[in-house]
Amino acid sequence: MKILGIGNAIVDVICKVDEDFINHNGLTKGTMKLIFDDGEFNKMLASLKIEKTISGGSVANSIVGLSQLGNKVGFIGKVSDDELGSKYEDGLKSEKVEYFYSKKKEELPTGTCLILVTPDSERTMCTYLGTAGKINENDVNTEVIKQSEMIFLEGYLWDEGEPKKAFEKAINSANKVAMSLSDQFCVDRHKSHFLDLVKNKLDITFANEQEMMSLIDAKDFKDVINFGKNLKKLLVITRGEKGAISINGEEIVENGIEKNLNVTDLTGAGDLFAAGFLHGNLNNLSITESLNKGREMSSRVIQQIGARL
């Protein structure tokens, strides 16, 4: 198998909202908020019109993109044996993703992410992790990991306790490890742990500019470039309208963005960028070709609703 993703198994519920809704609910536009009370989550959902429901989760979106590009892929993520859990599994299988998880009835329901899309196409997320956040080392199949060229992890999934043990078991069994830092909220919450992962455990790190600046407490982007040079591992950073940059020791490669796109929804832009880049990396394309493939995939997904092509 080319690549195995391990991440939050989350069902995405996409809704269009106005700016007032974001402000009224005390949300910070463009970020992800974790909701721990299913009552609070359901109350918010009850006032909204659902545009689309789809199997999601950051790494799962990337893995589906890699499957669509013709790679043999798999995914591990925890769901409950409920209606959404069944929908989630069916959604992956329909995209030719091998699902290495046997669901059973859990105390918590399958995780859900409310994706609120404002008129400027920005997405703000409210996530009720449910059972997805309870992944543990018993859910991680080391034989499957050893048979994969690479594993791909997400910062959203990392947490103290059982998820951390699952991460460590996966990393210790893997041939190569890639990870997305996922969100500035995750970086700020787990900074010392993420820095240790980036420096000592990961072969490829994906981040956006804000996440990377926060991780190393950078004053400006030159600090990030210097960090990447000294790291001597592959660091891939998306920079919004400035495009993306890859840093690997002294090898620094940049690419710009596609112009004149009909941007509809930024959900999944980073996930699909990672899919395109990893496709290039796994199939021995050059860094420039890999960056361009990432740009192509992210450009396509932001012109539609939802995080999957």
C-alpha cells in the first residue's frame, strides 16, 4: 500500500451562514472550535439549513484525494456502530479507500464537524469529536502500518492519553511518517509536543504559515525558512495568496497560486493540497511537480462545496 492515513473519522455537515452567525456564537472565523457538549452542538445545528453531509476528517480527505489520483490507500479512524458510522464507512469504501477499523457500539456517537461557510467562502468549524477522539493503541494495526510506504497523521487527532499512545505506536512501526499540524488551535495547545514531533519523528510536515510561525514563535517568515534549513527534513508550508513553499535543508522551492478561480468554499484546500503533494512524493516526482500537483488539487476543491472532489 502506498499510504495509510490515521485520523479523526468525522462526518462533515456543511451549512452556509452570514457573518452575524459567527459573531453571535462567539466563533473565530477561519478556525476550528472543539465542542465537548453534544447538547450545545445539536442546538447550534438545529438553527441551520444543511447544504451537504459527507464523510470527512482532514487526513481522510487527503487519503480520498490520493485514491482519486490512483494510489492504493487505507485509513484508520474510530467510529461507532450507528447510522453516521455506517455512512462514514460506506463513503470511504465508495472512494476505493480500504478501511482498517471494525466498528462496534461505543459510548459516544460518531464524530461530527459543522462547517460554517460565510459569504467570503471562508470556513469556520465546530467539531464534536464523539468517539473519533477516543482512538487508542488497540485501534492501530501495526502489520498494516509496516506494509505501507508511508503513514499520514493529523494534528487534530493528537491529544494526551490514549490518542498519544496510538500516535506513538503508529510512528514506531512506520517506514515513513508525514503529518499535518492541522490548525493553529492545535499548535498552541500542544506546542512542545508538536515541536518534538517535527524535529525528531516526522519525515514530512505540512503546515500553513500561521501554524508554523506559532510553532517556533517566529517574528517573521525568515525565521521559518531558517528553521526549515536547520531541520534538514521536508517542510511544506502553504501561504494563502503567496502560494506554497517547500524547505528541505538548502533546497527551497516555491510556487504561486492559480489565478481567476471561482472560489466557492475553502473547506479542504489544505487537505487536497497535501494529497497532491504526497502523490508526487510517493511517485518520485520532483518537488516542483509535487507542489504543482498540490496546487492543482486544492484549486479544484475550492471551486465547489465540500472537501472532496
